[in-house]
Amino acid sequence: MTQASAGEQPLEAGDQESASADVTGANGRPLIDVRNIAKHFRISRRENLVAVGGVDLTIGRGETVGLVGESGSGKTTLGRLILRLWDPTYGEVWYEDKRISHMQGSELRRWRPKLQMVFQDPSTSLNPRMTIRQALRDAVRGFKLSREERDRRIQEVLDAVHVPAALTEAHPEALTGSQQQRCAIARSLVMKPDLIVLDEAVSNLDVRGRLEIIELLREVQQQFGVSYLFISHDLTAVRSISHRVAVMYLGLIVEFASTDVIFERPVHPYTRSLLSAVLYPDPEAGAPHYTLEGEIPSPINLPPGCPLYSRCPVSEPECEQWTPELFPMEQTAGNVPHVAACRRIDDLTSGRVEMVASGR
Amino acid sequence: MLEIEGLTVGIPHADGSFESMIEDIALRVDAGQAVGLVGEAGAGKSLLVHAIAGQLRPPVVARSGTIRFEGQDLLAMNAEVRQTILGRDLALVLPGGRARLDPLMKVGKQIARVQRDHDGSVSKKVAQARAIELLDRVGIPDADLRAEAYPHELSGGMAQRALVAMALVNRPRFLVADEPTSGIDVTIQRQLLEDFSSLCREEHVGLLIVTRDLGIVAHYCDRVAVVSEGRIVEDADVRTFFKSPEHPVSQELMRATILERQQAAAWSEQTGTVGAGRS
């Protein structure tokens, strides 16, 4: 969609099934295509921190891709690379047929509004001295909209997120956490973006608030056809909104598949361990707990080989030297590819080796 | 071990009226017992923790009631005596991670100081070694190096674990943990809760866990108290509670928690079977 048509009716209204999405757009390309992207931070002359170490990822139009993993796994860095808040060390980000990872200056600025972000804590990401309506006006400042067009759009997004008119003239402090997050979502929508990166956007809310915001995000996606990159360590939240889920560990994607496959038939030892650590609200439910010992290693001067080696319950000596690559799995649901990066993947899927569940 | 009776906390107004924020709270936690305190945001859970910690600040005061720790009323004793108990016998883990640490002091030294403040006979060297031991125990890798880090050099999850280490340094007999695992990843959350749980079982430490997560309550608590609008509306054995919550507030909390899981499962099921619209 170009800037000129941005003021038209909401694009790509919800004509899809609720949980389906076209991975590819009209021209056969996904909306976002991330190719072998990496971000290294140089800490000192001898220390190099690999936050993201060469990742491929696609996001389709109207699709939600969930990104899960522990803190320090590179989720946020990957989101910021896609938004071009940071420049990659190497690799590319394509936005349909435009290579946005290498754009500069005014060309980049033209694309900026197409990619938006919603943060974890709305009480600190909304300006406390602006009313909600002022904050939304502020978001379109600099994009040369007529006053009528601006006000019409602001009203449209406020209606879409169900913020009562009375609250739009209030300051953020007068709103509950869930209402504040609605306003932050409205602000991200006002420039009619194609992608919103939601970085832990429901993690600060209680269960009521999470339910509300997840439902709202689904509605907004139906209405505006926007894509989401949903970054969260809350696995239940990820499960309830994503079409596909990528699992990250130490800067790499270790498994990527449809949400159903990730939650019902994961193969990678890390994914399985992560899921087994979720506590069910039922004292009788004894979920298996595959132990991951210790914690995520430091990403500074990471040794080569499988990043999970030191914590993996099924590792073999050979794994220490194995360079991770994503293998396609056979049992793929529908047409959604399922890939996983584990040297022992055949042994795990054939049942030749079992993950050992530790007793509690 | 910890026994709260008739506790009412709030703000007295000039006209003689009293605006209560928590009212007539009764709660009891025995040695070796883990009690979960649950409720929505703003229900008064954290205020109760502040009252136990002696952190009520004017205009908020405790109007009536007692908070007995091993028989002594924490509210009635003077601040100096209370300070000898808090941080030693009764320790707190509060949420907030880095913001609760001194930004100008190395993490190991902060932990060592909590120990030396309560027992001057401990040498700096011994206290420092104990700090490193605890940082290691709460799952911080390279604990000896991390002890030399300043709070801003730690991730949020690591800072939160440093707070847990600080609470455990004097081998407390009672631990109050307010959202102890907020901002911590599930795998580490599990490790920390296991650690609390073994303190409870093996060293008979009493445990009060304030949380919004019914999953934690289900697996790591013996009893649960539900707070709503400043009152405890239900106090039950965990198994009974999850089988049949009695109060409407408990039922609603349970319903929302179950609904969240069901919706997630229903949504994800579709993503596996659709696929047809994709190329």
C-alpha cells in the first residue's frame, strides 16, 4: 500500500478465516522477509556479544508470528532489526520488494510509519503530560495530513480499540493498565501500518486484561489486515494469537512451525523443555518437567557448536561441534513448514531417544 | 509462625473519618507451610506485604489489628527492634528487580552487607563468599564474576534473582515473596520456586507468596487466600480451592484463568488445520 492510498477504507478487511493468513501477498512475496540477519555488539576489543546470529524469518500479510524464548535470547533485538531501529551487522530485511535494511534518509523515513511498535508498559510509553487524543495527534505530526483527515483517522482507531470518548481527553494516569494499552495500540495504528511489533505487550496485565487485549488485537487484525510480530515469554498469550511461532535460543531460531505444531508436537529439546516448565492452574496436573540445567549462557564470545549443548538433556559429545541448521520436518501441518535445528532430530522424532522427565 | 488478626490499614482524614484500604484481615502461616495470596491488581495484596514489612508510610497507617511473628507483634514493637527481625528472621522478596538495588554498589557487596548488618562478627571475606554462594544458588552463571557487577550490568531477571539471594542470605525462618518471579523466564521461575519449596519442606521455612498466577499457587502452595477490595474473601486448602472455589471473586478468577487456556488451545488448533489458504 502506498502513502497516497493510505486514507482509503481499512485495507484488506477480514475476509480470511480467523486463524488463517496468507503468507504471501499479491505479488508472491511475504510482507516481511528477513534473510540471514545478525546483530553483534562489540563489548570491548576482545569481547563480542552475538544478540542475533543469522536468522531467517517471514511474516505474511495479516499474519501473526509469535516469537518466544528466554530473556537474552535475542527476541527484542530481532524485532528492532526488523523495524530498523538498529542496523544489522549483516543480513537483509525485505519489505515486499523493498530492501529496507539498507535504506537511508528520506527513503527510509517514508517507510517508517508502515512499521510500528507497542511496548510492554503503557504507563511509561505514553506521555504523561499529554491527553490520549494529544498523544495520537503527536504520532501523526510530521506526516502532512490535513486536519480533517487526521481527526478522522484518530477517531477511527479510537473506535477500533473501544476507548470510550470520555477517556480520550484524559491523561494516561487516569486509565487502567488495559485501557492504557488500548491507547498505545491505537497510537500504533494511526499511520495505517502493515506490521506492528508487539514486544511483551500483554505481560504487565492481569488475566482479565490479557484476555481483553488479545481479543482486541485479533479484532484489529481482522479490521485493518495488519501483521503482528508478537514477542513474549508468556506462552499462553503467544498460543492464543499467533499463526506461526518461532522459538529463539541464544540469538538463533531453533524451531519454527504453526502454533498448533509448536504446542502440540514440538520436536526440539529446547521447545519441549520450555513448554514443560509452564505451570497449569490445577494441583493434580503433573506436567512432565524436562530439566534444563542452569540458565541461558552468556552470549559474549559464544563458542561455536549447538548453543543448547551445555543444558540439553539429550546432547551427545558430537553436539558440541555441530553448527546449527534448520532441518525441515516431515509431519508438516497443512502447508505450513515445520523446521527445527537439532543434530539428533531424527532420533527424537523416531523415538530412538526419549527426553528424560525429572520428578518434582 | 506468622499470624495476622483484625488488621485494618488505611488513611485517617481530618474530619475523623477513616478510609480503609484493607480491612479486618486475618491470615495465618505456619512453619514449613506455603500460603498463596492471590487477587486482582489493586485488591490490596501489596499493601498487606508493606504492613508486614513495616513499610507503611503516612498518611497510610494501621488502625487496628496485630501482625504476630513468632508471638511478637510487629506493629507494636519499635522500629529499631523490628529492624533486627526484618531481613534476618523474616525476609522479603519484592518485585521491581533493578530498582530495588543500590545502583552505586556492586551486587555482591550489597548482599554481603545485608548479612553484616545483622551480624557484625561476620568478616567481609566470609560474607562475600556467602553472597557468591547464594548468587550461584539462584541460578546466576559465573556468580563470582557477577558479584562484581553493578545493578545496571544485570538483566531484569538477574536483578530479580539477586534480590532473592539477598533475602536468603541470613537464612530466614520466614519468607514473604511478592511476585517473586515477575520478569523471570519460565525455566528459571521453575528453578526458583523449587528452591523456595525445598526451603519450606526441608528447613521448615514459612512462605507467603503473593502472585497473580494461579499456576504457581496450584503447584507450590498448601493454602490460598483470595483478596478482593481489601478483604480476604476466601481462605482454603489448595486442593479444595481448585476443586470448588466458593466465593464469586475466586470463581471469576478461576474462570478467567481457565478461559485463557481454552481460548489459546482453540486458536492454536485452527492454525494446524487451516494452512489451505497458504501458498
